[in-house]
Amino acid sequence: MAKVRAFEGTVENGLIRLRDNVTLPDKAKVYVIVPELLTEQPAVIWSPRLAHPEEAKEFTKVVLEVEGDARV
């Protein structure tokens, strides 16, 4: 079984800074545990669904072509 040690630190500009001048060797395996961090859930926008799919024919798209410059 591997030995485990805990070090306290902070995140600064996206980098983890350990306290007490702790240095770890390159490629050291580490586990990051973040206590009491509140994260916002991303907004979810659901695509609308028809309550009665058989009514889909009522939503037929019609494309009209208009002569002239639309100046868009």
C-alpha cells in the first residue's frame, strides 16, 4: 500500500501553490481534494418538444422569395 501525505495550498492563476515551500518531483502522482467549494451548475436549455407530435404538420415552414434588395 502506498503512503499518503497531505499538504495545504491555494490556487493562484490556475496553479496550485503548496504551503511551507513544499516541492514535489516532476510527474509525482497527486490527488487534489477541494473542501467546501461551491460550483455553479451550467445552464441547460432544452430543445422544445411537441406535446402532441401528430400536430407537427401544423408547423410547416414556408419560404418566400422577395425581389429586390433587402439591404441586410
